[in-house]
Amino acid sequence: MIIDASKLLLFPALMAFAASSDLLTMTISNRVSIILVGGFFALALIVGMSPMLMLTHIGAAAAVLIVAFVCFARGWMGGGDAKLAAATALWLGFDHLMPYLIYAAIFGGLLTLLLLQIRALPLPAALARQPWAARLHRRDTGVPYGIALAAAALVVYPDTIWMRAIAG
């Protein structure tokens, strides 16, 4: 029961925390990625995931980390986003990596368009007093892409081996 609760809550809760943190502070703590990685390995060992399957999940995370690091080095994404994407890929593996990346791209594009529209309008006075809202409204501020990454992860997560094991 505790294992099932961990599968149900750990990953989604960390994704929600990462998204809200990115929205409010434009940062994603390294602790989120570290807990995701540690949680994956703990649950994988507890549920008896085969070493080969664990290696494929590690491969998915490594592939995403390499690509995300290049994007970070070119200034296209933040470091927290890169680490979050790789830690998420560890949980999803190659089986769910493509749907995750597609959803992340779609949600990220929609988020960017929404922010461009919002930034073209004056910020209401009540929000202008909120540091996070003022920062988000500035045109020289990036996009809190952790929101898109987390949303994509939460859309894909119900189809993963973690949820199928609970349902079956």
C-alpha cells in the first residue's frame, strides 16, 4: 500500500512543485531533480524492476540530459529545466519519451504564446505588487518552461509502468 501511494504521489507531487516553483521564482531547485532520481531508483528496486529495464530508463535520461545540456549551453533553456527534463525521462523511459517530448513542445509553445499575449497588456495593479507576477510580465524574462515540462509529464504518467502496476 505504501509503495502504491508512493507511485501515485511522489512523481506527480514533485512535478506540481517544480511547475509552481518555476512560475513563482523562475527557478527549479536541484533538490527536485535529486529527489526524482532517488525516488526512481528506490521504487525501481522495491518493485523489482529488471536491471535491463532500469538501464533503458537511464539511457532515456542520459539522452535527454545531453540534448538539454546543449540547449542550456546555447541559452535556449534554463539549467533547472534541463535537469527536470532528464529526471522526468528517467521515470518515463524510452516507451513514453516521445509522447512526453511532443506534449512538452505543444504545452511550451502554448505557454509562450500566452505569455507573449499577457506581456503585451498592462499588468493589473494588484498583480503588479506581486514580485513573481511583475517578473513574469517583464519582456526580458524567459518562459517558465518547467510548467510545460511538468504538465507534459502529468499527461503521460498515467500510461507508464508505474500506474499500470497499480491498476493491474
